[in-house]
Amino acid sequence: MTIIDSNVHNEVPHVHALLPYLSDYWVEQIDNTVFRGPAGYDAPYPPNSDIAVRPGCRVADGPPDLEMTQRQVLGPSVEAAILLCTYAVNGLHNPDQAVALAKATNDWQIAEWLDRDSRLRASIVVPSQLPHLASAEIERVADHPGFVQVALPARAHHPYGNRLFHPLWEAIVRHDLVAGIYFGGAPGNPTTPVGWPSYFIEEYVGMAHVFAAQLTSLVSEGVFDLFPTARVTLVESGVTWLPAHLWKFDKEWKNLRLQVPWVKRPPSSYIRDHVRLTAEPWDMPADDRLALDLLDQLGSEDLLLFATGFPHQSLGNLDHLLGVVPEATADRIRATNAQSWYRGLNHAESS
């Protein structure tokens, strides 16, 4: 049994871990100010909770390091794991600071993770609020074979279909990378369309609406028409919301497609061709019939990618799903779908 883990988090433990990868100017700025990096309230999950880091997996009261990740995730069946660092440079208002920390984070990923374990691949951290500068950072590091994805927070300053992001999409596509839209983001606006919630549970449940909005934007504003080879992975979006969204999106497109004449096909067709989802969190009860019905409603065996989300506690009933579906489908979810989706994961490409 071969496994590709499509979502493993490697978080910067503190801003001082980035000092070796920053210029003297930024080292001095950090040493002489109270700035401690985009952490705490910018974290996708409450940083001190068990949902953020599983019990027993913290290192010096911080996130897991490489050694802990190797012990917990990289077992003998795991052929590769795709790292996703959610360092929230998108929440910084100083553009020079956002660029400097994104560069340092990517250099830290290369030195501390990619160069130390050949099974690892990673996601490029970019200042997504500054698309032209984000594309420049992609240009800087995209040729490193360890990078297979660009990390984009689901909560953004603008929907990713907006033409402001065309330079970003052009760089992603030209370098044969996947856009990984992940749970979280700190753009400074409310997490819901009706204002700020009171509790994290409201934000956690409501993030499905954010992913749906990004998906609607990508199709409606023609990203997949303008960039026909664009590939997007929704990371930790959940899955159960998607069938209903596909149905409604197709229905309304039939009524309103004169507004978007460049969208030539039903939206569900674009999504099945250009989008994948991590099967973690598998947000369904352990019910055989419901699980099989949902897969049938998705309309494709290619959409789901195995992921643990380590160190988050959000796996859900994924083991149940893999035990219910036919073995060939389980193999697709465990590895084959990811091998065909990400560059350099297929045996033939790697050899």
C-alpha cells in the first residue's frame, strides 16, 4: 500500500527561526522591535488547542519539528508528503516586510525540511495580498524540485478569480505548480459576510462558504479559461458541501451565463477537471451508504487526495471511507490521484 500525504503542516516555531535567512536590516528590525511575526491571532487554528497540535506532538511548546513529523507521519508506506506552511505573511501591512518574511520562510523550508528528507515536497509561501510580488517569489524558488505547490489562504483580500491575481496565476501555471488554497488567512476583514463571529466554532463551520466563494470566483471570472492547465487543491475545506454547490452552480449558470460568456461549460465540469480536495477532514458520519452516495454525487474518483493534516486533529472518518470504497478507488485516494496531480511524484517522472 502506497500513500501520498497531501497535507502535512510545517510551521515556523517563532520568528527567530528565520533570522539566519533574513538580511541584516530585517534582523536588526526584529531585534529592536516588539514584532514577533504573524502568529497567534493570525494562526488558522487556536495555537494552544489540541485541534492545532495533537497531544504529545509539540516540541518545546511549539509546533512539531522535522524529527517529530518523521516519527508521526513518514512511515514505511508513505512515498511522499506535501508540506504546507501557513505562516501568515498575507496579514502584514508592510509590503517589504511581507516579502522578506516570505523569502526567509521558503529558504527555511529548503534548509530545514526539503534538504533533510527526500520524501518531502513543499508549498511556496507568498505575500498573496501583493500578486506581482508573490509572482516574483514564485520565480525565485519555483525551479527547486521540492516545491510543487503555492500556498494561498482561503480568506483573501479579494477572490482569487479577480484579474488582480493574473500575474500570480501566470507564474503558477508556467512553473507547473498547483495552487493550494488552504483553511485560514488573515486579510483583516470579517470571517463571515455578516460580520465578526463570537466563537471559533462559527469560523470553523463557516469556512466552507469561503472555499465555495473562491471556487465560484475561479470559474466565473475565467481563470480556467485563461489558464487551461491551472490546477487547484482545496486543503482542509471539508467535502460534504461540494455536491450541493456543484448542483446550484450549474443551475444558476444556465440562467445567468450571458453574464459570463467565456464560461463555455457547466461549472461542475471545470471543477472536476481543475480542482482536487484533501479528503481530510472527512466530514461525514461512519455510514457506508452515505459515504458511497457522496462519492457518487461528486461524480469523479479523481477529486479526493489522502491527507492527515498533521499535526491538526481533523482527520474525521477517512479510515472508514477507505474501508468502504472498492480497493481500486481507495488506491486512487491514497496515492494515484496525487501522483497524477503534482509534478515529480510519479515514479516515472522521479526516476
